[in-house]
Amino acid sequence: MRRGFNLFGAGSRWLYDTVRGLEARGSPAYLEARYEDLVSDPDDTCERLLRHFGAGQPRIALEGSTGRRGEYNEQWLSRAEPRAWNQRPSDPISSRSVGQYREKLSVRDLDRLERISLHRSVRVADGLPRTFGDLVRFLGYSTEPSVAPAESDYVDEMQLELGDYLRRLKRLQNRKEWALPRRYTRFGRH
């Protein structure tokens, strides 16, 4: 959401991209790596990635990299990317964003995320979830006992969906080949 997405857009992006990635499970080129593993154990995770992709041993030892400022440097501070990501490539690896959603989002927001679902027109491989909530559980993330959700506000949810659509439409505005963006997700209704 810090990168310009509203709640619906951020949840939709994660749902769609993650389901599409999971469809590649079983392919020899596929390797699943969790962000949580990367920030909590960067040495082993990077070594596993390098080994899988046949890159051999890294030239620079990764040992002790957690919390150490990186050596990568690029003059990009004036660009929007570091501000949007709230981080630079040279910043130390940190796990501070893991689980941060519990502190930042309200019960109503969490209920809305839970109900984001892929549109009927989106084909999904058998056995993969179609909703944000089902995907969270499918991936084995812990979910707290469900709090009674707030009453669904249809108008507010439609505004979130429309706001996300307009943001995506605006991004396409200056492209030479222009077409309306497709809707891949929606709020599931109770």
C-alpha cells in the first residue's frame, strides 16, 4: 500500500501474482523462496537459490549478512522507487516488515483482504485457491481466530475496486498501445 495501491489493489496483486507463481510448482525451473526466509536467514536462502540456478558458490561470502549494510550502491535516491519501497538496495536486511500487517490493518481491512477473490473468468490450476484468505491458509501462514467481521459496506468496497481500476488505467495513459485493463479480482460477497 505504501507503493500507491489501495487495500484492494495490494491484496489483489498479491493474490493474482502468487497464484500464478504457484501454478509453476513441479517445473524444474521453479524454486519457491519465502520472503520471511530471505530476511531471517539470508545466507542459507541465497545459497539455496544460487545452487538451484546453477550459479555455484558466490564470489563474496554471505556469512553474517543479516543487519550488515550492503555493498551495492547506485545513484537513484532522487527517483521514486526508493521512496515507494521505503528502502534502498544498500540498506541492511531486516525482518521488521514481517507480520506488520497485524499492527497496521483494522479488523475490517483484514476481513476485506480475506474476501478478495479471483474473478470467475480467471482460470486457475486445480487445487489452487481462488481467494486471498484461502491462499493465506494454503501457504501455511498462521491465521488468528477469526473475529466477527464488520458489516460489509458495498459502496465503500466498490469505491476501493474502482479506485484501483482508475490507478491502473492512469498508468496506461501514456502508452502507445492502449487498452482497458482487465479486472482479475473482486470482493467476494457474504
